[in-house]
Amino acid sequence: MANRRCIKTLTQQLYKSKLHPNPPSSSTSLQHLRTLTQFPNLPKSHHTFPNPNFISPLTDFTTYRHYSSDQHDNSDVSEDDDSEYDDDDDLESNVANCAVKKEYSQEEKETEAAAIGYKVIGQLQRSDQVFKAYEPVFAVIQIGAHQFKVSNGDCIYTEKLKFCQVNDKLILNKVLMLGSKAQTMIGRPVLPEAAVHAVVEEHALDAKVIIFKKKRRKNYRRTKGHRQELTKLRITDIQGIEKPEMPIPSPAKKVEKAAVTA
């Protein structure tokens, strides 16, 4: 009974509007249960859907559906849109500025190269005879954060050196140790008078490394690949230590076999 009274009062309030001033009787109130959620006094939006289940000719209700995408205050929307566009423009400008490569002066290049551990002399010419025979001398050098034990003629791969090109002659001045058969020199931490000469052969990429991240029970998986940029160096000479003389190999004597006569 309480529900029926509520339904009756709601239908009476609906029919007090301009569309139908005469309220219906209690017998017909139950026929309009499906139209209780329809509000005839609200302004019509562009989403109107007729109700085919309501057949009474005295009322002409239309359903009103309001979506979150509908905007009523155009002024606020325009201001918000302008602010969003301004933010997008700022982001684009920042990305463009980051994309522009920094131009280094000659002094800045030399200081950064010295911090890494090398110095560019110039391009390799055809008349230069930098490659020598093997000498029994080794050196421990530092390039960036890595250390290498090298001899002349060796080939090493380092992280990409920024300010050098292919066929450039370099001096690797961070020499930590020198050694030969006769003596050994250890730096504290660097040997100031020692130097290792090298030539840039190529800039290459290392093998791909797969980086996989996972958080269990969180539906989180990320897979990325990375190829490190490398520079190939050919060691040509080591200076700063006395090099022992290499013995000259004597030609092998041929032993003639005497003919054995039976």
C-alpha cells in the first residue's frame, strides 16, 4: 500500500504540469509506471527517443539522456581548450629544443675529450706509417670508466667517442701502467709522460640486449631492446718506456743429406 501511495503522488505531481493539468485516477496510475523517470519540464537536448510502450494520446513525453560529453557552458570550455592548446604548444617547443644538437666550441670539445681520456691529433694520411711490428710492451689505459690492457697492433672496442671520426689519430693519455720484460711502471694514478697512440677504424653497434621487466600478479610486462654504440680503435704505438730490442731471427741453415750409396 505504501508503494502504491507513493506512485499515486508521483503521478499526480507529473500531471500538474502544463502538458496535462487534469490528474488521472488511481486506476490508471499503475499504467504509467514506465514513465516515472521521464521529466517533461527539462529542456530538450538533441538526444530524444520516443517511448513506444506508452500509448496514451493525452501525453507526449520524450526521454532525456544526458551524457558526460555534453557541454553547457561554452565559455568555460573555450578557456579550458585554450589552456590545453597552450600546454601542447609548450611541449612541442620543448621537444624541438631538445631535438636540436648542442654546438660545442673547440675548447669544450678538447676539455670533454681530455676528461674521457683521449685527444684528437688529426686525420690519418696515406703517407703516414703508423702501423709497426709487434713490440714486447703492454700498457693499461683508461677510456671513460673502462680499462684495457693493450699492445701495439691490438684492436679494442670502447663506448662511442663523440668528437672523433673514422681515420682520426688519437692519443690516449690516461695510462695507468706500462710494462715490458725489463721493467714495470705504475702510475699514481696516471703516468704523465706515457702515451698510447691509436687510430679510429669505425663506429659500430653492439649486439642487441633484451631488457625484460615483470611484476608478478600485477599484469605488468615490458620488453625493450638496446644496442650500445661503440668505437673501434687500433693501437699503433706505446710511448714512455724503454723498449727492448727484438732479436733478428737468423736464416735457417739447410742440412744437405749425403747420398747413401748401397
